[in-house]
Amino acid sequence: MGVLLFISGQEIIVIFLILLLLFGSKELPKIARTLGKGMNEFKKATDDIKKEFKDSTSEVSQDIKDFEKDIRKDAREISDNIKKNIED
């Protein structure tokens, strides 16, 4: 759709007329329908890829947070043990 921003109305009409001459009036709706279906499938595939990427990165992010929590807990235990040994 962003490409259409750089095409003026007259250019769109000329392109439409060329397509009409090449494919005929009966074939244009079929071609438009096919293009629409293709664009919808492409959008669905893109959305699926984005969703899968988001899901997989959230799992990795959660794993990193869990790992960080474990390290902090271990560091706290070591620190407490050192303090306890120093006090004794």
C-alpha cells in the first residue's frame, strides 16, 4: 500500500487500462481476488512468525530471570556463610 503513495491517479488509470487490455474484463476480478488472497496469506504468515518469535523470546527471557534469581540466592547464601564464619 505504501507504494501507491508515489503513484498519481493518472498513472493508476493507465496501469488499469493496460491490465484491462492484457487480461480482459472477465479475468481482472479473478486476478484481484487471487492477489487479495495471497496478501492475506502473507499477512497471516507474518503474524504467525511474529507470534512465534515473541513466544520463544518470552520463554528465554523467563529462563534468564530464573537463572538470575538462582545466582542472587546463591550469592546471598555465600555472603551469609562468610559473615557467619567471620563472626565466629
